[in-house]
Amino acid sequence: MGFENLRPLAPDPLLALMGRFRTDSRDRKMDLGVGVYRDAAGETPVFQAVKRAEGRLLHTQRTKAYLGVEGDPAFVALLGAAIFEAGRGLPGLQTVGGTGALRLAADLLARSRPGRRIWLGTPTWPNHAPIFAAAGLQMLGFDLLNPASMRPRPGAMLEALQGSAPGDAVLIHGCCHNPTGIDPDTAAIEEIAALMAARGLIPLVDLAYQGLGSGWQQDGEATRQLVARVPTVLVAASCDKNFGLYRERTGALFVSSPTRAEAQSLCSHLAALARTSYSMPPDHGAAVVKTILEDGDLTKLWSAELEAMRGRIGRLRAALAAYGDVGGVDLGALAAGLGMFAMLQLTPQQIDRLQAEFGIYMAQSGRINIAGLAEDDIDRFVDALRAVQGVG
């Protein structure tokens, strides 16, 4: 017997969307599906801070020897200090991007308690559920949005977690929720943290977009609140978006535990899980981030570039929101969101028409990547929305 029992699987919907976009020969096509930042020219630029760090590494790096299963501890310490504030860094290890951090966290949760449950609000990033399922976690979902209006349901997480049990894990979007762009406010985070602490729950924070919402420090506040108030927290951090290191797969997983001994124990298990999964993480992206964060001038340059990206996303969001209601699609609601993503109340048929007739590509859920728009595309995008809804 070979692999005769395996049948071809349907391609990942987002990857399939990318393929269709690439083969579309129209000049003014728009890719609002793939979650990467693009500038006004439609490019995903390399940060100047990254280029300077790479130049420095080119001339000073003396070896390409293995880092070790935990990756570069200096990178982990510097990134942790940036996220959790200087002097309050957490133990952790370098991972293969934020996705690798999520998978290691899921494996740790499953290893420590077979059949462990994890709560996740929907909609969420489409890869969350497959990652948790592959690790063997039992998933419990709840609706974050009102299905009819696609508006947030205040208190949805607090309501759902009344049914939780001690030891359950809970997925938390650290900031810039993917796909809705709607984050809990400070008061809600305080309530969530208090409930998790009281019930003995374990937050798993997916921190993929820090710096692209309200600013680096503000975007990390929810994560810091959870770490301060909940005894055990896992934080999966990504450098893909906020350092523009998509293809370098640069991330880290941090562990907050009641005692140092427990944190060290958990890190030892994470190292063992990493060893059997990918053995050792790639170095280049982590070396770039470390070089930037340990140099004051490079840090200032990176911060300014990140702030410019955040500003552009904010201006695009505001420009769309200024149109208000467009034939039943409430673009005005985008003003309340943060980060790259938003959900539009469109039917699958309307989304198909946008692609076929106007070359506008987006996920079938109605999620759009606002950063995929150019400023001079906005009028045409809104006109297309009117057209597929029959609005004159």
C-alpha cells in the first residue's frame, strides 16, 4: 500500500484567490484578499531599517551555524522587552513566524491536558481552527458578530465564557482583530481578564499586528493587561507585518506563569515540541529584528516607518468611512475599526461579481484588506460596490 487512500484536497481558499489574482491580466485589478501591507504604489516595501540592518549583518555576521532549538535568546529578550516593556520581559523562544508560535502553543496545551478545550470567537483568522484541530484541541466557538447586521455583539466573549471550565484556553486577538478590525475597549479587556483569572482560564494571545492600530504601545496594552492579571498566559508574537518580514517567518512564543520554575518547565516542553516539528528556527529575520532593536537610531527609523504605515491605513479607513451607507454596505462603520481588516456585508454572489466584472478580489467572507487599496482606487471601489447591489 502507498498513498492510494488519499484524495486531492481543495486548495486553501485564500491561496486559490492569490492564484486567480496573479493570472488576471486586467490593469486596474485590486487585491483586497491577501493580508499583506501595500503602499500607495501597490508594493509591499522592505523597511529602510531592515535594509540597513541587513547591510550591517552582511559585513559583520561571521557564521551561519545553527542557533539552537530555542532560536536566538537575544532576539527573544529584545522583542519581549518591546512588547511587555523594559524590565518586564517574559521567557520564551523564537518560532517559525506567528503561525509557528500558535502551533507550538496549541501542542503545549494539548500535551499538558489531552482533550483540552479552547474557546474562539467567530469570525476569526481561517487558519486558527485548523491549527488547533491538528494539535488535538477541542474547539468551542461563539459568535462575535450579529449575523444579520455584521455588527459586534458587546459582551459576546464574557457571555460565552460563563460556560467555561478551569483549564480551558481562550484565543485572544491582541489587537487589530482579523477579520473584523473591532477590538474590545479597555473596560471590556479588564472584565475579560478578571473573568479569566477567576475561572482559571488560559489566554492564548495572537499578537500579529502590533503597531498597525493605535500605535505600538497602545496596541500592546490588552496583552499586558492579561499578563498582569491572569496567572498563566501564552503570547504568540509575529514580526511579519510590523517589520515587513513576511517571507522570513519571524516570531516568538512567550510564557507567563505563576512561578519561574513553572515557566522554565513549560519552555523546556516547548523546546522539545519545536525539536520534533522543525528542529531549529531560521535566523535571518530574527537577526534583523535584533539588530534594529539593539540600536537606538535603527529603532527610531523602524518606529517612524511603522507609524507611517499605520497612518496610511487610518487615512484609507477614514476615506472609505466617509461614504457612509452604500446600498446596504455600512462603510461608515469602518471608522470604528483598527488595523488592516474589515468585514463588508456582501453576499457570495456579489463578491463573485466584484471579481468577475471589476477585478476586485476579496475573501468570500467579505473580509477586505484595507491596506490593499490605493488612494485613487477608492472611488472606483465604491462605484463597484454600488454596481453589484444595483444602486444607481
